[in-house]
Amino acid sequence: MYPVGATSVCCAVCNAVTAVPPPGTEMAQLVCGGCHTFLMYIRGAISVQCSCCHTVNLALEANQVAHVNCGSCRMLLMYQYGARSVKCAVCSFVTSVGVSSPFLSNSLLKCIIYNCRKR
């Protein structure tokens, strides 16, 4: 967090200076898929670039994604709500996730968390 009234904030990890959004702005958060840094961003953004490792992270809203454990290695997978199956980025197993909505994409989706192994 930052002091009330601040116009910018400096990252303690990479020293990047970021403008503070106006008061009342709805914020969301995610963990960077590249370096596992906690990122905050303005809700509604499509993607968020990490200032530490420069990875561009897909920023899906909670109601657009669902979770399932991989049918082989039990890794927690995140996929677009409505998909019929999801392919694990760790073991490549394809897990069936049920019937999809006709209004959403029903193509095979890969796990959004590509870099899930510890460094």
C-alpha cells in the first residue's frame, strides 16, 4: 500500500515508479507467471506487464475463469469458463471439464500458468 494522497509509488523490488490511480479506482491483483511477483492493476485491464521481469500476464476477471485439478499430476489449472477441456502445462495431460456454453469458446485451452515450476 501507499500513503493517502501519494501521486506515485516505487516498487521495493525493481525500483519502478508507477502513477497511483485516482481515489475510488477499483483494483485487481494477480501473481506474475514469470517471476511470481504480486501485481496490482486497474480492474478491467486485459493484460498486465510485470515491471520486474517484463512478462505480459493475461488479466482475466474472476467470472471469466474457472479452476480444476489436473487429472494426472493434480496441479491446479485455470481455464476460460465454458471450455470443454484444459491441457496441463506441467505434464501435458488433457483434463475434461464438462459441457461448455454455446456462447463461449469451446476450443482446447492451455493452462494460463505457463511458468509454474519454482526457479
